[in-house]
Amino acid sequence: MAGSLGRAHKLPVLQKASGKLDLLKFFIQLAWELKIFDNKKYILLSEPLNDIGRILGGWIKNTDKETSTS
């Protein structure tokens, strides 16, 4: 969704996506702590989400720079 928006409108969408990703990671960790997921499933779910978080964080940082310099 953010990819098709103009520069000024991307940042709120990306921040919302980041918040939802954090919430998803929290619930996956909670499920692991409650023994709903074993270690293997937890790792299979959490590693890609961490990669997505790094990518999303970089996109947010870059978009924030672009918006503040304009």
C-alpha cells in the first residue's frame, strides 16, 4: 500500500504497518511462552518477521529523511 502512495503519505502507513508487525511478533512470542508453539515453530515464524522488521525500519528511516528534507 505504501509503495503506491506519494512521499508525504507513506510514513503514517509504514508506521502503522510497523506497529502491527510488532503486535504480531508479541503474540507469537506469547504463544511460544505459553507452549502453544515449540521452539522450531517459533523460530520458523519469528526469523522472517525479524527480517521484515529490519526492512520496514529501513524504509521508515529513509522515508522520514526524504520527508524532512523536502
